[in-house]
Amino acid sequence: MNRLREALNQEHSWPSVFMFKFILPNDEDKITALKQVFGESASFTTKLSGKGNYISITVHEMMLDADSIFFRYTIAARIEGIISL
């Protein structure tokens, strides 16, 4: 994780808008749970899979530092069936 933190710190000047990408089952409760992980200023873009069973969600949010990114991913990982990209 330290290597990833270093890479993020080299790529970004904090604060910086960061893009998160997730795939999860197309379930309203899970989508709501993911949206609650992020702040009110976050923007969400969604796209359904071909059969509509899954949804891809892209989130853009202003992050203060690399640790804020890790925190968001850790909380999101608690959602059953989620895939973080």
C-alpha cells in the first residue's frame, strides 16, 4: 500500500479530484450504500450492463490526500458483491 500511496502522491497535488470506478449488482440498496460512502459534492455517472444485472458507477470527488482515497475504498469494500477498479 505504501507504493500505491507514493504513486498517488506523485500523480496528484492535493487536494485533487479523484476518479473512483466500481461495478456492483444492480440493486438499489447497494447503489444507495455506495453513494453514502461519498460526500455531497461527489458526482456519479452510471451505466447498466447489457442484461441489466450489473451497474458500473464512476465517482468523481475532491480528495484531500491519498489516505482519503484508501478510506473510501475500504468503506466501499463492505458492500456485498462490489468490485473496485
